[in-house]
Amino acid sequence: MKYPFHIERTETSRLGSVDFKNLAFGKLYSDHMFVAESKKGRWTDCRIIPYGNVPFSPASSALHYGQIIFEGMKAYRDPEGKPILFRPEQNHKRFNISAERMAMSQIPLELWLDALNELVYMDQEWIPENPGCSLYIRPFMFATDRFIGIRPTEFFKFIIITSPTGNYYTKPVKVIASDHFVRAFPGGVGFAKAAGNYGATMLPLKEAQLKGFDQVLWTDGNEHKYAQEIGTMNVFFIIDGIAITPDLDGTILDGVTRDSVMQLLKSYKLKVEERKISMEEVQTAYEKGLLEDTFGTGTAASVAPISHIGYRGKVMELPPVEKRIYCNRLKADLEAIKRGQMPDLFNWIVKVKSKLILEEV
């Protein structure tokens, strides 16, 4: 291995205390985590250690200026019980796009894959087998320069933690279109998975929930006319037999699930359009009875059906989820592919292999 790893196993595993039949999302963490340091562009101190708190200086620049990025991935078990990953190289590509935008160190692909493989292999017993459950993987990086001043830093910490989780959404999602708050502008960081993108959504989300909705349907910042994303998900509209999703104009996150869904929809012989879509177009389609389906896509949520869309004081109620064709088929096919239960025609699945750890589990 080009980047040697130090491995320290936990003395006492917490695995025995886990109720795998009742998993919430993002509240429980596996036994180990991966940590590495970047010092002036050189990655060192690569190690897998017991999960725990991370010491850092209160002067670390990430705390003051938000120089933090992350990714979201999942691990599953195939029919033989072996751990598998879903399109890890796509997440690596996007992580480095985010890093470049935030003036942070790039992660070499070999380091990325080795870290994922060794960590998931070591904690593979934490991968749930129940339908709808998975081992969520959260790689993230933040600046550690001990300097209270705004400047690009050259010191970073890269960490991967994992979490056995259940469904992100347990029911169809109600969304309300934003006509005031903005998620992203052209020239900003909307295409990056930067932590600040999400921190700024907390107040709009809180206000949406007070109105009886689950999430915000973000619109463009210039006119509040065009749909962008839903909460932390990309969005798709099925209108009169055509799947429409906002194009990647610099404000939209290039979702791995988004890309996978588009490929699946095309394999279903459905026309897919990547373009601007206005809320007026959605409203008109709804009024004409042509809005067949709306759903969000993302790693955490997979395919999340939208049940209601609030827009300019009115609420559009979509067809019952059980009567929809595409969101149900997409969700089922994606889950089956991710678990190795149907042919992987797109070569998305990667088997987890260890270079360091012998077959112990």
C-alpha cells in the first residue's frame, strides 16, 4: 500500500448492544473509524482506530470559517453475506470536486479506496441485513490550521465514520417551495458538499416544519421561479411520460443516486430531460392532471416519494404512492442492485476487499 495504515482494534466491541431490528438514521456508530492527516499536500498518519472523540485546537480554522466538506455512501451485504459498496469512485470524484472548490487537499483514489475497504471490512458485522437498512458511510474533511485569520490552509484532517441505519424517511415527504430563502447562487458552492450549504438550511427547514411540511423545495435565488433541490436531495418530476430533473448549472449537486436514477429511467425507455423546470410548469402540469410522480433522490433517502408540494399558498397533492409506477420501481431496483440481488448491468457494485486484514469474520 502506498499509504501505510496503522490499525488499532477496539478492546470492547459495542456490537452486542445493537438492536438491528430498530435502527434509526444516524444515531449509532460502528466500532472503528479511519483518520488521516494532510500536511502541505502530503497525506500521513493513516490509521484505523476505535471510534471516539477527536481532539483539535479551538483555533482550528474549520470552526471559524467553515472549511469542511463531506460525502455520503452506503455498504450492503450481497446474497452470500459479503460486504459490497455502491459506486465508491463516483463519491471520490465528487469529494475532490468539493475539495477543489473549498481550496482543500485532494484525496488520492488509492487512499480513498483503501480506507473504505479496510474500514468496512473490519466492521462488516455492523452491516444490517434487514430491508431498508444499510451501513451508512460518512467521509469528511476539515481544515486544522491553528490560525484565526482568513487564508487558504494547508493542514487538514480526513475521517471516515460508519453508522448502521434504517430508512431516512419512513413516509412520503411533504415539501414547500421556498419563495424567500435561497440554497445556492451561480458562482457559489451549491455543487459542492460543503457543510455550510446545510447549516444555512436549518431555519428554512424549521419554518417549513412549523407549517406542516417535511422539507423545503429550493428555488433559484434570482426569481424563485425554477426548482433546484429538495432538502438534501435532487428532485425529479414525471410529467406526461417524461422525467425532468434540474440540470447541473453550478447550483445543483451532482448526486450519485441522481445519475443512477437517470440511467435506470433510460433503461426503462423513459425519456429523461435535464433542464430548468419552473414551478409554474409543475403547477400547470398538476392542474392538467399530467404530474404523474415527483420524488427526491439521494444516498441517505434513496428514492423518496413526494406526497404534497406547497407553492404560493396552494398545495398540490400527488397520486397515492402505491399507484405510482416509477418511484416504486426505481426504489426496488436500486435496492436490489445495491444488495447484489439482481444483475448489475451498469457495473456499479464493488466488492469490499482487504489488503491488510485476513479473513477473520
